[in-house]
Amino acid sequence: MPAPHRQTADLSGYPDLVVILLGMRAHTLRGMRTLFRYGPRIRASVAAKPEGLLCHEMVMWGMDPRHPGMRQYWRDFDSLERWARTDPHASWWRDLLSDMAGTGFWHETYFIRGGMESVFLDMSSIGFSAFAPVVDARTSLFSARRRMRMADTRDSPAQPVTEAELYGE
């Protein structure tokens, strides 16, 4: 029997690669409608080829219950953050945070240079939250940039929703 053709990806051309996993779970019938509403928006956004997005894959997460999600590969965190802080994503995020519409949402981000971060909205027992203690994503843990202890950049757009806006402070 011949040995398998074994290969690997040469990532040397992507020194700042970032992988983000995202998922959204319906908790109610209204949540199912919310999921169906976001699908075409996400497809259109990916079709627009945002700067820095290298690959986008739709996936199904979990077993009980299963829920849709995606895996994205970004050239660097600045590209991902710039896209996340501008429309259409910024509008989606503001809308979702103002009304979860019967859903839960999560993401985990992995950096080729080391480090990981996550956020969970009305979700638990998935990814990091399945085994690690969870804490409120407030103050120094409010944004992905803060959770990764990265310096703020002046050319980065403002957050779609500030902590004070979200919590009415």
C-alpha cells in the first residue's frame, strides 16, 4: 500500500495571519429568523472581498445543538479589525448588541504569532468557554484589541459600540 501524499501549507508569506472562528445559535423561533436574515448579508460581504480577507468558509459547529458559523483567515489583525469596525459589519454588530433577537453569538481569534481571544454573547459551553472559566468582557476585556493587550492604533476606526453605550453608562 503506498504512503499517503503528505503536504503542509507554507505560511511564511503570512507572518501576521489571524484565524477567526464565529458561530451563531438560535435560542428561539425568532432566533431562526435572525439566522436566516444574516446569511445573505454575510455572503454579500464576503463577495465584496474585504481587504485582507484571505479565505472564508462556512461551517457547522457543535453537536447539541448544531449551529452555523464560519472560519475566516485574515492577512493581519489590523485588516480584520478595520473591516469589523466599518459597515456593513459595524451596523450588524450594533443591531445585534441592541437586541440579540433570540440568538447567541461567539467568536474565537487565533494569532500566528501567538495569543488567542474570545467573546461569548448569550452562549456558553462552546470553544474556550467549554473548559475555561468565563468572566465578563468589560473594561480591559471589552474589545479584542484590549483582550490581546495590543496597543490602540490611531488609524483604526472607532468601535461600533462603546462599553458606555452598551451598558448605558
